[in-house]
Amino acid sequence: MDYIPKYFQPYELVPKATYERFEHSDYRIWWLFDPRVLYTADKLRKRFGKMAVNTWYWGGPSQYRGWRPWDCEVGAEFSQHKFGRALDLIPLETPLSAIQDRMIDGNYDYVSCIEIGEKVTWLHFDTRNYKGLLIITL
């Protein structure tokens, strides 16, 4: 499966330095990602409306909610983000809990892990090599 997202731009999904390095060859940016995570992100945005990922492009502070380079100190050493298999989306039109509930109900074939909990203000999902749905409570 190969997939180029319809509802996301490269600068939303990679850090500023990565985008600047590859901005004239977007296809290389897409190579960083598991196509299942890109497909799922599109499906989520289409169904639940606007969602922010990285905001650096518009002067915002976030740049590591999508793909993370190996030397990135944000998150775990072997974070699924570093393999291109995870995104942290910020829903802007639909309550986070409603989306999480829908994912727990099993409506997203490729999702193998989500994060939930009182401290979670983002929609983390990933496509790690795991059968079923791993729910991590933070």
C-alpha cells in the first residue's frame, strides 16, 4: 500500500528542519510514514473535521506531533513517531472523547494503539505491529 494524504500537507506532519530539507521533493517526506497512519489520519479528518498536528508552519510551538527524527528528545526512545507509525492530532471540531470512543469501538482497521486518560489532550494513534487495540492510559 502506498498513500499520499488528501487532507494533510507535509509541513503539518514533520519538523521544520525536515520540511526545509525536503520541501522541493515532498515524496521523500511521505516515505518517512507508514501509509496506514496517513490513510487513517485522512479518514479521521474527513469524519471528525479539522485537526491540528504540527503548528510551526504558522508560527506555533509544536513540531514533533508527527514524525520525529531519531535524535529527538520528545517522547520515548523507540517512540512509534520515530518509525513514522504515530500521530498526535488535536481535534478542533469534535470532542476528543467522542473520537476515542469511536476508535475503541473498532471502526479504524489499521489503528493498533491509542492513548487515553485525564492528562491526554491529544488524539494519539499508531499502527505498531500489534494484533488488536492496545489502550495506554496516561
